[in-house]
Amino acid sequence: MLNNDDVVTSGVESDAELAFEGALRPKSLDEFVGQTKVRGQLQLLLRAAAMQNRTADHILLAGPPGLGKTTLAMIVAHESDRPLRMSSGPAIQHAGDLAAVLSSLLPGEVLFIDEIHRMARSAEEMLYLAMEDFRIDIMVGKGAGATSIPLDIAPFTLVGATTRSGLLPNPLRDRFGFTAHLEFYDEGELERVLARAATMLELDIDKEAIAEIAGRCRGTPRIANRLLRRVRDYALVNGIPASTDAVRAALELYDVDERGLDRLDRAVMHTVLSRFDGGPVGLSTLAVSVGEEAETVESVVEPFLVRIGLLSRTPRGRVATRAAWEHFGMADRNSSLFSDEL
């Protein structure tokens, strides 16, 4: 049973951990690693707004999780010298929720809505008018006696983030003045991310060990930072330097192989290869076979497997590629399924 001292200590550690997470985030576009084109576009947009003494255009950040959408939203507020208000699509399930947020914004404030595609439809429709005219309509009363009262709101900059831009309705997407598509990082960029994080962790790690981690983090800075911390913990607990051998041992312990595949990735691939002879297999069948939700398999696992060439999506279902058979050291029992189109 925890005593009061344990509770206090735990709280301090938790606060320190959160502070560290925040410290890892770059504070400016100059500190931000990668996404060179997007950084240049954002810099131009923000400087133009500052020179004209106006709020910046609304910004949509689209791309897979972990590439820096939230960090860029914070940088937009910081470089604009404006306050930042943060929310998320799932938290805005009624038009009234959005009205409460919009009506309390300060002039020039940056409003960040994460996973904006998951916002309620009624809230989306209210947002259209707010983005264009900085005005919302509040409905008072019900039925035939209901009336609409217009309410002016302070000019603001909306920064929306989405991992599935295809789910955004066209009227909402068209109201953003600038849309940035974030790309996966190459290994050189990830090495720079890891080197910066290692310095902040005061971790003595050589370039070869950093390169080993960079090759296993799926092109994603968030995963890179997480793996680096696991390597730090492994080296600390075992009293050894953070060498390449330590990296390999630590990541083997955490089920991350040399190509960055984790337990769930391998479960999906082994299921396709072993139970379905390489496919084709439908998404729902595959999800049930590995004990996961179909959405998790489709949005979390498949994009990486397709990107590195181990899995193909076909009209008949998911099919393992030749590279998958080779990676897992298995004989290709369905070579006739493969063609140049796959």
C-alpha cells in the first residue's frame, strides 16, 4: 500500500516525465528537424501575416501519427507570438461544445484541433461560418419558436491536424488557407532527431548506435524518441554504455526487429503467411485472426507494412509480397499470386 511519501514522489516523477516530453519538442521552425518544404511554406505564411499585422490563414496538417503535427501547431503559436488553445475532434461532439470554445477565444489566438476529422457533423457546420466570417449562429429555443442569434467572435487561426484527410468533408477542407502534408522521415533526419534527444537526456551514445535506432523507428520521430529512452533504460539498469550492442539487445527485449517490425506487425505477417498461405485475406478476417480491431490493423499496422514492401492491398484482399517470405525465412508457397502489378 502506498504511503503519502510514495504518492508525492510518484507525482513529482510524473511531472518530471511530462516536462521532459515537452522539452523534447522543438520551440521554433529553425529547431524543427525534417519536413523541409513544409517548414519553408509555414515560415512564409507566418511572416506575411506578421508583416500585415493580421492573423495567419487557417492551417491543416495532414499525415500519419508521430510526425510532428502537434509540435508544428505549438510552433505556429510561438512564432506568431499568440496564445494557443488545444482541443480534439472527439471532445467536440456537439455544436455547443465548439461554440463555447470559439466564443472564449482571445483576438489572434491559435486554436489547435487534433483529429479534426472526428468532430461531430453539427460542429463542422458551425465551424464553416466561424472560419470564414468569424461569426457563429446560436440557436435559442426549440421547434417552430427557435431563433438564430448571430454572435461575432474574435479573429483566430485554426490549426487542424488529421491522420485521415480523406474523411474531412470538402467544404471544411476548402476553408483552410494552407494544407501541409507531412512525410515520413529518412534515416539521416532521424539521426539528427535522436542526437538532439540524446543530448537532452545527457546520454552518451555513439553515431553507430544512433544509426541502428534510426533504422528501426519506422520513419517516425515519436517512435525514435521512445526507442532511445528504452535504450537509455537498458544501459542504465545493466550498467553498460549505450553502444550498438546495447541498442540491439534492448530492442530485441522490446520485440523491435532490425526493420522496425513490432509484435503486432509480425503477428499480422505470420498470419497472412502461415494461416492463409500468403493471401489474399480480407481485412476483417485478418483482424479477427490476430485479435485486434480492423481499424487498428488498417490504420496502424498496414501502412508501414505496405510502405516497406512486405504487404500488398489488392481487390481480393491483403497479399504477402516476395520480400515478406524472404524476411521471415519462409518458402513462397504461392508464387503464382505475385506479379509486377503487386
